[in-house]
Amino acid sequence: MLKTSEDAYSQSSVLKSISRSFFVFKARSGRWVSRIFIYVFLTGIAFVCVFPVLYMLVTSLMSNSDLNNISVHWVPTRLQFENFYIAADLLSYAQYARNSLIVTVFATLGHLISCSFIGYGFARFRFPFRDALFMLVILSFIVPVQTIIIPLFITYTNLGWIDSYLPLIVPTFFGFGLNGALYIFIFRQFYLTLPLDLENAAKIDGCGFIQTYLRIVLPLARAAIIVVLVLSVVWHWNNFYEPSIFLRRPQLSFLPVRINYIISIVNAPPEILFEMLGLIEDGEDTLNNAVVMAGALLVIAPVIIFFLFAQRNFIQGIERTGITGE
């Protein structure tokens, strides 16, 4: 009888061990399945995002014969770096890159100064109609600029700002301009995460509102500043719509606008333009889609390089600004 009890206890222990191992294996396999699914999903999203850049890069290095060869897809038979020289010449790269840089720098500076100040006001001060005004700020971001471009054009015409960079720079110093409402929202969300004890201590030490903002709050807003800096630089550099409306003289336009010039040349009859542009129609030194892609890469190259240097701080800033929640 004692031996039978021991056998039953031993069998029960084995069953418990097997069941425990089964549940552990099931939990671990479930985690592995979910992890594999997440990696596959993220890889698909990354491919969708990276594919246009890879296509531009590969196409920009193709010769005219590769473009006309249906067997050549991703690996050119010969790297045609001359496409970049032709595209840079057609873009007048130095001149129009300087134009883009001037507006990008001053507009970004205006957004950093004004939006950080306005966001601090919405986050820390209570005044009549504060929430209603903030909703108007959000509404100005939701409403596309195309719907208000006519009154903006009339206003800037009356001010004598048309055919200058003033419509693109001056509004940014008042919290308006390209996506200014989004930058106000980002700064407001970040300021809401800061403890009030720091500002109260500064007030006890005799700091006024401006001193508290400049010496205490603004230095702590480095994460939000980096996020706004990256977004503003990228969007102002790639801005196409507003410059095409407010700038009439081609000498004042930006690099993205010049892409249309290359496309128009590529689509024009070659016998008209080859002699004018000093190119030789020999099957290699030819205006084609490879030149267009090379020009597009030259346009986006500065912002890509800028983002590569700022990506680590940008990602950390996104996590600390409180954009995903308050």
C-alpha cells in the first residue's frame, strides 16, 4: 500500500512537471510568435518608406542604355555619375541652395523663438478664453494652407511683400507660418511635463516671468527644441507650394521648385534643347529620368544628412515632449 502511494505521488509530480513545462513552452512560443510578427510588420513598413529612396538612387546611377533595357532593374551595368553633374548644372545648385538655406534658417529661428514662448503661455498661464484660443491654434493646423491662400496672397500684396521672402519668414516670428501650430502644441505638451516647483523656486529667488522663462524653462526644453528644429528644417527646405505662389522671379525660387525645370527639359523635344544646353546626344550624355532622379537626390540630400546627425536627439526628444500623451 505504501509503495502504491509513492507511485501515485511520483506520477502526480511528473504530470505537474509536464504541465508546467507545457505552459512555459506555450508562453515562450507565444512571445516568439508575437516578436516575429512585429519584426515582419516593421520590416514591411521600413521597406515601404525606404523603397522610394532606393529607387531614386539606383535610377540616378543608370545610363540611358540601362533605362531602355528591360533586363536591368536594380543593378546598373555601369555607374553613370555624370547624371549628378548634369542635374547640379540644370538646378543651378549653388544659387538655389543658398536661397533655400536663407529662408530655412530664418524661418526655423522664428518658429523656435515664437512657438516656444506661445506654448509656455498656454501651458502655464490661465487667462480668459485660453482653451478656445488653443483650439483655434489647433484648427489653424488642421485647415490646409490651400484653402486660405487667396486671402493670404491679397494681404501680402497690400503689404508689398510679394516677390520677396517676407511672407515666408515674418509670420514664423508670430507663431504662424508653415506648421507653426504644431510647434506650439509640441512646446505646450513638453512644458506641461515640467514640475512647477522649479519655476516657483525661481520666483522666490526674485526672478520675473521673462527671467524664469529664459533661465529656467527654456534651457530645460532642449528635447522640444530639437524636435521642432528638425521638423521645421525639413519642412521649410522641402516647401514647394507657398514659394511657387509668393515668388514670381525665378532667381528667388528654391531647389524643390527647380525639379519642375528638369522635368520640363526631359519632356521637351531633344533636338531643340541639346545644343542649347551643350549636351551630346550619344546615348549616354542624355537628359532622361536618371537625371531627374539625380536632381531629386541632390535636393533632399542636405536634409537627409542633417537628420542623420540629429536622429538620436530627435527620437529622444519625441519621447520626452509628451506628444503621445499628457
